Amino acid sequence: MTFKEQILQGIPTELPSPKPYNEQANHAPKRKDILCVEEKQLAVRNALRYFPEEWHAELAREFAHELEEYGRIYMYRFKPDYNMFARPIDAYPAQCKQAAAIMVMIQNNLDPAVAQHPEELITYGGNGAVFQNWAQYLLTMKYLATMTDEQTLHLYSGHPMGLFPSSPSAPRVVVTNGMVIPNYSKPDDWEKFNALGVSQYGQMTAGSFMYIGPQGIVHGTTITVMNAFRKILKKGEETAGKIFLTAGLGGMSGAQPKAGNIASCVSVCAEVNPEAARKRHSQGWVDILIDSMDELIARVKKAQKDKEVVSIAYIGNVVDVWERFYEEGIFVHVGSDQTSLHIPWTGGYYPVDVSFEESNRLIREEPELFKEKVQASLRRHAAAINKHTARGTYFFDYGNAFLLEASRAGADVMAENGVDFRYKSYVQDILGPMCFDYGFGPFRWVCTSGKAKDLDRTDEIAMKVLRDIMEHAPEEIQLQMNDNITWIRDAKQNKLVVGSQARILYADAEGRMKIAKAFNDEVRAGKIGPVVLGRDHHDVSGTDSPYRETSNIYDGSKFTADMAIQNVIGDSFRGATWVSIHNGGGVGWGEVINGGFGMVLDGTQAAEERLRNMLFYDVNNGIARRSWARNSGARFAIEREMRRSPNLKVTLPNLVDNSLLDSLF
Ligand SMILES: NC(=O)c1ccc[n+]([C@@H]2O[C@H](COP(=O)([O-])OP(=O)(O)OC[C@H]3O[C@@H](n4cnc5c(N)ncnc54)[C@H](O)[C@@H]3O)[C@@H](O)[C@H]2O)c1
């Protein structure tokens, strides 16, 4: 059968033979055995819903085995035999271009070169699922291949509920992932619902088909590191030879040295796992690998003296580095941490003075002792950082729960008021006030032709558009614009493409709309193939997450999720090709609601209207909310937008004199 025939077949008409377990693949960890016997029966009954009765006897045994062995039913037997990757859009069988573009994006998220656990349909973050099982994938692809632009496909946590009549201006796909009744949003609820096959953790861009590999993280990290230096350096002072000290060379944290190089500083990343450090080194993401502390000290001093731009991976514990740098009088300009403290007891954080191997033994055999060691290490870790900050280091929390866990361990990290932490997070201090409040966020696009030359052309167009805007940009946003122009100028040479021909570029509403229009014109002129627009959910309006994206909201509303819900509804009727809304993502199940969209630019006039309507709302919704929360940058941005757009009327807050409140209670 050809590729197209296999897609159109959906679930095969004949039962395929069982597949041997793929030993070569990077598999998802065995999930918690959380279901009782009746619930296990229910999970198998649920899985068998996808198949004719005559297959049930054979599949029931197999699915029960998968559930016992892996904690989930993935239906490995139904994984298609063709290679999984983003093909050029014309390779897909389709009745409408929009649906074909969505198939490109789905296959990219499942490409083994892109996905973390491709056999289990996990794209990133350990549990960020595209679908729960292979039957859902097969059915969804068939629906997409046969649907017209008078239909919408509704996906419930990966399950294609079906095609429903709609209209050409409606989204082609509506995705919900992990949405539950709020009282049932504890981590174990996810384990249970996912094991039953009724819910999934979509992370941010996994379950919304918008993952583009590591380049998204590199851009965000670069912006963060550059602006962290700006907080401490005098205007015009160069970053070369100045130190950024941090930890972690894992999934996301591995972007730090690359970002350090782009930000032109000396980055030192401690990593306890030699494998992780070597992997990043062999990929060229970090320049130098050092496993001796004395050697590290000598090399860092040289880099400081010679004003080098270099990234150094130190194989060892970051606490040792903070302590030794203090003793040696090495001044750290910027410090952070990207160990996985959102999962501190299961290997997210390795305690100092315990070897990597011994830690792994303790995790399995003496978890209580391991917890004590982690907490003692966090107290030492924070104490060392405090000594550096007393000397003038700028330290920020990287959204990895470092300050939260350090505080729980009794470390000295609280502010004088006893409520806040003594250091801010990267969103509170940097991304929130400098980017999100002005509407700058991780806009991205994918060239569905699969041609590198199309991506080059879009890079050129985007750079020209930003340069044109820059000529009239107000002072408040010139820095951001300048950084983004530099990013897109150098994007190609930074070699960040993995999988589909994709690009990320932080841009505000004006930038996104003008770039999108210019792309659509280019598609219309036949110079490039159709382009998919999207963004990370980690953006201005898409995500309500009190300790991350909305941590710089101070009017008490940061635990509400109205913004993210308004956003997905608002985008859906303004022209998004697909929309998604997720519970969980980044910081954990129950901790965040995040949403996103995809939009296909096919060169038509209708696409031009859609992009104008939807991109405008997609950014300004969040700016309006941030302005209502009294954020000054957002107030500036929304007032500016209202002057430009007469149909925009946003409620503005009146500010209250503090002295009036002080005397009230
Ligand atoms: N990069 C971003 O944009 C971003 C944004 C928000 C949050 N985060 C957070 O950053 C954290 C890291 O994410 P990740 O995907 O890289 O996780 P990961 O688990 O893949 O990597 C963390 C690394 O830290 C190492 N490590 C643990 N303890 C250490 C210690 N004491 N000293 C030295 N190394 C140590 C581990 O060996 C591991 O390789 C997560 O909590 C994530 O949520 C990152």
C-alpha cells in the first residue's frame, strides 16, 4: 500500500501482526500502576472500543499485557510501518489544504528525530502526548484526509470524537487536552485517567501539534540571558568575559550554553549526569567539557581575563561550583538554575556530596534519606548563592521551582515580608515586563513545502518587516525589536532546524500581523508553499500559570484562568485553523491552563482576513488583561493599540494612591 492509501485506510481492515518491542527506541518510563482490577478491565474495555469484536479476544490479552508492563495501553501493534516525519504538504491525501497542513504538523511531532518517546506518542517533557494510543492517530489522520472545509474535527485528549458539520470560516480542528473538573486535577488523577485511556497530558505544543524542536527554547533562553545581563551591566558594557553560572544540560536546560554563546558571555553549566553533558557537547551545544574543579577555575579565570565568549560544561554538582567560585573570588554576573526541581525526589535534583550513582540507588532504595539529602543540599545551594548576590550577582529563578523547593527545605530564600521570595523569577523580572506586557512572544511558522529555501525566504521577509517597523517603533520597545532583528538575522547560521522547516521569532501583534500578511502575499505569488503560523503556549495571552507565565500579575487574579479560556474561544471564531486548550504543561497537571492555535496561510484573501482578525486578538487579549492588572508596559501597549485601532475599546484601571489604602484597615 502507498503512504496515501495507508492514511486513507485509518484502522486497518485486517488485524496487523503484533510488533516486536523496539529495543532501539527511547521509551517512556513505566507509568505508575494505579488502577484496581475493575479499573484495569475498564481500561481494556475502553481500548477495545476502537476495534471490531472478532479481534477482541486477541487484543484484550495484548492490551492487558501492555497495561501491566508499561502502565498504559499504547496499542504498539497499530503503529504504522511508514517512516514518521513531516512530508511536503502535497504528499498527504486531503480534500482541503488546511487539513493536509495539520497532518504535516502531527507527523513532525511524532518524528523520532524530534519526539522524545516516539513509540508512546510522546513529543517532549516526559509526558507531552500527541495521542494516547496508535488507534487515535490512525483515525485522526483518516478523518483529516477525508474532511472538507465544511467540517470540523473535535479531539478529546487525542480521541477523535468525530467530524461535525461547520463552515469554511470555522476551525478545522478543535483540541482539548486534560480538561477535567477542577477538583479532579491532582497528579494521581492524571495517572488514573490516562491509564483508563480517557485523558492525556498535552504539555504545551505536543498535544497541539506545534512543537518545532529545541529552537523555541533557545530563543526564549537567549532573550532571558541577554536581559539578565542588562540588569547588571552599565549601558553599552559588553557581556564577553562576564559569567553566567547555572545548572542542567538536559531537555530544556541544554539550551543554556547555546543561548550563552548567542548572548556573547561565558556560560558555566554544571551537570551531574556525564551522559547528558557529553550529549550536549557532541551536539555542539556547549564548547568545552571539564570534569575537574581546578581545571574549571583556571579556565574560567582565563575566559574572564581574555574577555572570551565560550560555554563550559562542568561535570559535577552545581553547589560545589557556587561554593568554590566564592572562595576563589570569581565574580558571577548572572546566576540561575535549571535542575528539575519540579520533580525533586525522583532524580530532578542531585544532592551535593552524594555521587550520581549513589543518588540513583537512594532514590530507589532509601527515598526518605534521599529527600533529606536533597533538602540539605538545597539549603547549602541557597546559602552559597546568597553570598554571591551579597557581592552583586543577579540571580533569577528559571521557572523550575528552585525557590519553592529551597523554601520548603528551610533555606534562606524568603524576602523580608515572609511571603515573597528574595529573588524574582525570569517571568516576573524579565519575560513578563519586557516581553509579554508589550505583546512580544514566541511566534513561529513552518514551511509546509519542506523546502529549506522557503524558510530562507521567510527569514528574509520577517527581517525586512521588523526593520521597517523598527523605523517608527517607540523607545519602549526598541530594545526588544533590536534583539529580535538580530535573532532572525542570525537564525540560519545558528543551525536550529530539527524536523520540519520551522522558525521561532519573538514578535508583538504588529510584527506578527505584518509578517503573516507578507508571507501570505508570497504564497499567493507562488514564490513559497503554504505556511503554518502558530506560537508556543508560553506567551502573552495563551497561558494562565501563577508561577510562570502570569507570575507578574499582581492584582490577585493570577490563580484564575479566564484569559486562557477567552483566548481559545476568541481565536476559534476569528479564523484559527485549529485551536487547543490544555490542563497541565511545563509546571504540571492542575497548575496551569494553556492554549494555542495553528493557522494555515494558503495565499487566499480569506487567509489574509483571518490572520488580521485572529492575530490581533490573540495578542491584545493578554495585553488588555495585563494592563487591567496595572502592569505599566501593558498599559502603554494597549493605549497605543487603541489609538491605532478605533474598534478596540479596552477597560483601563484607575490607579489608587497607596496612602489612601494604608489608613483603611
Ligand atoms: N528553559 C526554559 O525555557 C524553561 C522554562 C521554564 C521552566 N524550565 C524548567 O527548567 C527545568 C529543567 O528542564 P529540563 O527539561 O532541562 O530538565 P532535565 O531533567 O532534562 O534536566 C535537568 C538536568 O539537571 C541535572 N541536575 C540535577 N541536579 C543537579 C545538580 N545538583 N547539579 C548539577 N546538575 C544537576 C540533571 O542531571 C539533568 O540533566 C524544569 O524544571 C523546567 O520546567 C525551563
